[in-house]
Amino acid sequence: MIDAAIAAGVTDIGENYVQEASTKRADVKHIARWHMIGHLQRNKAARALELFDDIQTVDNAALGEALNRHGAMRHRPISILIEVNVGGEQSKRGTAPGTLTELLAGLRTLPHVRVDGLMTIPPPGAPEATRPFFRRLRELRDQHGLAELSMGMTDDFEVAIEEGATMIRVGRAIFGERTRPPRA
């Protein structure tokens, strides 16, 4: 299915899990840019650097430092997005908007990490209810002079685009519901 999507014009593929990306990348014949869009544990940073062109879910300095260390060993910089928890939800990952400036300053000092932008997953709700969260992320991006905004998924991507998204995550719309249980 991924090969068919790439053949049809998809240029970027997102994956939630390092293990699943490893299996899929081995089977995919076509070339695309691969994005880690799920939570990344520090102990999987080295493998993530082998599999992904971009890590969209960096939310702490320790993960950034691990990516930098592994990038240095491979003589390869990694593009990242900082995940921001704009909804303040306890159940979600992401740095708080109030800690973004400090985190960004630290990540910008790492020579093998390139901070390209911000990513968020807003609280669940009707598409129009996501607008204030997308708007807030755009304001944070503009405030910090970043280029990319990864926001919006299958149910709310139109609103995200209206609010400035440069990347959307619409895998369910293209590939359908997940058929395999997630792996740890």
C-alpha cells in the first residue's frame, strides 16, 4: 500500500513506531521521505536515525541530545520538529508552550540536530474546535522564526491547513484504520 501511495504521488510517509518502520522500509521499493510521528524513546534514537529523515516528536532536551550524539557518530544531521502540548492535556506528550523557548534554545546549540518547526496533536473534538490550538501553534512557530507546522490529521486537516499547517498527517484517510496492534 505504501508503494502504491508513493507511485501515486505521495512524497512523505509517517510512522508511529520504530519497529513497524523497520519492517515497512525493508519492503517498500519506492523512495519517500520518512517521518517519525509517534513518541520516540531515547533508547531507540540510534535506530530511528537509520530509518527516518525527520523526527516530529522531540519534546525534551535529553531526546534531542541522544539524537545529536547518534547523529555525530553517523556524521549525519537530523531534522526535527518539537512536539508542543498546546492543549495542556496530562495524557499527551509534548513540551508545554511555556517551556518551548528554553527547550528550543538548548536544541539549537546541538550541531547534529536541525529544528525545522513545531508539531501538535490537539485535544479531541469537532474539527472547528481544534482551530484555537492550531492557531496557537502557528503563533509559537512565528514567534520563534521556524518554518514547519505539522498539525492536523484525517478528521481536522482542513482546519489545520487554514491555520497554516505545512505538514498534515492523514494516514487513516489514505490507508484506513490500523489493522495491527501497536508494538511497544
